[in-house]
Amino acid sequence: MTWLRRALIGFAYLLLYLAADQLAPTHLEGGNSLQAWNAAPALSFGFAARFGPFWLPLTFAAPLLSCLLDGSLLSLPLPSLLNAMAQAAGAAIACFTLRPRIDQPSQIKRLKGVFLFFSATVAASLVLALAQGSGEMLRQATDTKPVLALAGGAFLAHLVAIGSLAPLFLVLKRQKGRVRFHISISAEIVLQALALTVIAWEVFGQFINAEIHFFYLLFLPFAWIATRHGQKGAALALFAIYLAPLITDILFGHSDHVIVEMQIRMLVLAVTSLLLGAMVSEKRLAEIEMQARQTELAHFQRMNIGWEMASALAHEINQPLTAAMNLTQAALRLLKSPSPDLERTQSVMRMSVDKIERVGQIIHGLRDFMRKGEMTLSRNAMSDLADEALRLVEAEANAAGISLKSLGLQGLPPIIANKTQIEQVLINLTRNAVQSLSLAKTPDPVVLVSGKLEGDVVQISVSDNGPGLSAEVLGRLFEPFVTTKPSGMGLGLSICKSILEAHEGRLWAENVPQGGAIFHFTLPLAECEAPNG
Ligand code: ADP
């Protein structure tokens, strides 16, 4: 905090303190004077709790300054000194009991925090009342009875003032060293403020010095505000409502018999609102914590999937990289010949670039998925994705004498998907089929990629006429590390399933009665969701 900001804060506090102390009307209590609505010591309490021990000397100086202004410091120095010491002690109680927890959610926004706050309030009010009683004894050697009555009245007055005003200081948020109170004005907030003002006017303005019949009506806007805005709303409303009796006392003067009754009701209102506010805030904090846990869990799951993907994709990347290296070496050999065929070299190099681009796409897709947990979706023609995937598996299939075919993909409506990831699914499924066929040595081996429209999804099937899925893996096909291949990792299908679920699709498999395995998956149509398209 810069010195200028400190000076401004100190000045604002001092100004408010002096205004509150000087404006508070004085009543006679059994021959002794008492201020029923003095907000000044409560301001010091809240101020010290929020801003820290640095300001304790000022909470001692402020009452002395106020006594100097009204002349009582010079005429009765000892009681004034005692009062200033008690106010600084009250502020110290707030500072050392509430402040260590103030920047944590465990403070007044939790029920435990409210109990701690009221304990500190009672302790500080007791110290203030004792000092006031002792001061009165020093001032005039009276009986102890009226002094006790005065101390009792002062205790109640401080309890109400601190209970109503200090919570606002405790809900102020500290951000980058600054203290803030953020509330966005909405129509509901305006209505709440209106309801509070009208009812407060009815309660405090209309029936002043008569019996306070309609006080219970105030519970209505308070319950509304506390349930909608939690402890922040309750604290702000309490602060505002305290001004009502203060202003009416200044303007019209309260008669003694209504004061105690009004104070007790205000205290009940403060306790009820703060407890209700804490319950609502605590529930919200629990929801926020729960959300944070879920985000953490989702991140962890994503990392897990990402790790699985990374292991399997290392395998996928290996193939285009090896191909790119072979192609580049072939191009070099062509260039070294005495009369290089530049056109052929160019086409070989272009093929090499294609392979490297594919590696880039795979890596980008994985990085995006792991970092943000979101995928870049776009409209895609299923036939384009299948063509690209089949092109990449072609060499392996050709080497094993297996033909790759596609059927019914041209006429399908576009789907909404992450291009690289769906290509990866098709590559995994097709390569699995190719590998199964090449081991089985089936006559006329063929892998068929076909598609059809099923309601509002596209269903793609990858089938082969190989030996089919073995009983060993059939029930756990999509679990990680389930494999029948000596060098297999058993991750391909579990990754395909994760990718499709992230696309709100499904993946399942079955054996074909005539022999062979068939894998089906679904993807939503672009027209159904179309976020990008
Ligand atoms: P991997 O290929 O590393 O074994 P996958 O998760 O891709 O991991 O496959 C798991 C297992 O599923 C394979 O080991 C194989 O036994 C079986 N499988 C997958 N596709 C086929 C298929 N088209 N025909 C027969 N078995 C298959």
C-alpha cells in the first residue's frame, strides 16, 4: 500500500469517526449521559479488523481528537483517556481475533466465522461499557446503581452498533493490495433497496416514539437479500439499516422507552441476518469448492487420456516420420544422379512434406486437447476424412495384399468434429483390421469403411473379413492395455472411445456371423449442433 493511499484511508476513517461521534445524540440514562446510536467505536472495530494493527494508534487518537473538539478532553482528561484506551482495545480485539482469518473464506462468510465475530463483538462491547461506566464514576462520585445501568445501556448500544456496522468491513475483498466491495446493480437489487427503504421508513420514521409494531416486517427484505446475495448482501443491508434509527434520533429524538426495545430488535435482526447470510454464503463456497474439485478431476482425466493418446500417437507419428525420412533420402539420391530428374524429385519432396504436415496436425490436436480440454470443431464431409485416413494406411495394406474400400460415404450430410481426431479413429480401426487380416491370411482380404444416416447421427462402420474378435478381449475391448498383439499396447481402442465420447458419439464392436469383426461409431450431424458452422 502506498503512503498516499494509506493517508487517504486514514483520513477517510478519521472523518467518518468524527462525524459519527459528534452527530450521535446524547440521552440521559439515570442521570448519566448515553449515546444510544454511536457508530464511531464500531467503525474503529471494523476498520482495525479490515486494515490491521498498523491503524491501532489512530483508533486511540480518533476518540481523543473528538474529545478535544467538544472540549471534554481538557475539562475531564481521565475519563476521555479511559474511553480512548477502551476503543483502541476493542479495535485490537477485532484486529487480533478476526483479522488472521479475514482473507480466507473461513471468516464471516462461514457459520464458525459468525460465532467468532459475535464473541469478539461481545468482548469489545464489554470493554467499552466498562470504560464508560468507570469514566462516569470518575466524572462524578455517584451511586454504583445508575452507573451500572449506564454500563448496561452502553453495552447494548455497542453490541448493536458493532453487530450491524462491522460485518461490512469483514466482507470487503482484498485484491492486489486494494480493498474492494463488488456488487453489480441489477433490477432485483434496486427493488431490494426500495423495499428496505420503504419498510425502514414505516418502522423507524412513522412510528417513532410510539410502539414499534411493524419491526418484524424488516425481516422480509433481510431474508430476501441474505438468501440472494449471501453474507455480502446481509452485511450491506445491516450497515444501511443502522443509519435509520441514527438519523431519526438525530432528526426527531428518540424517547428513552423505545431505545432499548429498538436496540434489542436490531440485535436480533443482525444475528438472524448474519447467520442466514453465512448459511447461504457457505453453501455457495461449498459449490465453488466442488466445482474446483471437478475441474481438477476433469483436468486429471484429460491428462490421463492425453498420456494414453501420447503413447499411442508416438506409434502413429513414427509411421509418417519414417515415410518422410525415406522419401527425403530418395529425393537426395535423385538429386545426386548426374542428370537429376527435378520433376520427380519435386513430387517426392511434396509427398514428404505431406507426411510431416500430418505429424504436425496430430501433435497440435493433442496439445489443444490437453491444454484446454476443448477441441476445435468444424464441419467435415465424412468421405474426405475417410479418404485421408485410408490414404495413410494404404501402403501397409498394399504390402499385405489387402484391399481398402469405402461405401456410401459420399451421400452423407456433413458432421461436426475435430478433423484430426476422427481421422485418427479411422486410422486406428482400419489399421487394426489390416493387422488382423495380415496375420490370418484370409483369401481376398478386404477392409470396408461404410456409412449411413441414423436419425440425427451418422453411423460409420469399419468391417473386415478376418478372424474376428477373440473371446479373450471381447468383453474388455475398450479398456486400456487390452491387447492380443505381442508388440501391441492395447491403447488404440480406448483412445478411439474417449475421442468419440468427447464428440458425443458412441463406439461399439461385434463379430460378423460370416467371419470378421465390425466396429461402429456415431457422430452428430453438423445441422444438429453446428456451433461453428
Ligand atoms: P492394440 O492394437 O495395441 O492391441 P487396440 O486397443 O487397438 O490395441 O486393440 C485391442 C485389441 O482388440 C487388439 O489387440 C485385438 O485383439 C483386438 N482387435 C481390434 N481390432 C480388431 C479386428 N479388426 N479384428 C480382430 N481383433 C481386433
